[in-house]
Amino acid sequence: MRLVAEYLDRAMQFERMAEYTQDPQLRQQLLQQSEAYRKLATKRATQLGVPPPQADPGG
């Protein structure tokens, strides 16, 4: 379960960085990274047989 939480933490870090950047291209890249980490968290949760994390970006 720890890895799921780490993936979600990393996703939230990218989302916070995206909030503060002025560059639209960089913002898009950061949000894509966040989405990738959220997908990893969901995949890992499925492998562990636990409910997938809630999709709650930015909240």
C-alpha cells in the first residue's frame, strides 16, 4: 500500500507545480506526469487487490 500512497503523493506534487507555472506547455507536461502517476497508483492498487484511489486531482 505504501507504493500507492507514494505514487499519489508524487501526482499531487506535479499538480501543485502545474498550478504555479506561467508556461502553458510546461503546465501541460506537469499535468501529464501527474496523470501518469495516478495511473500507476491505480494499477498498483489493482495488483494488491485494494480499492483504487479516488480520482481527485487538486482536492
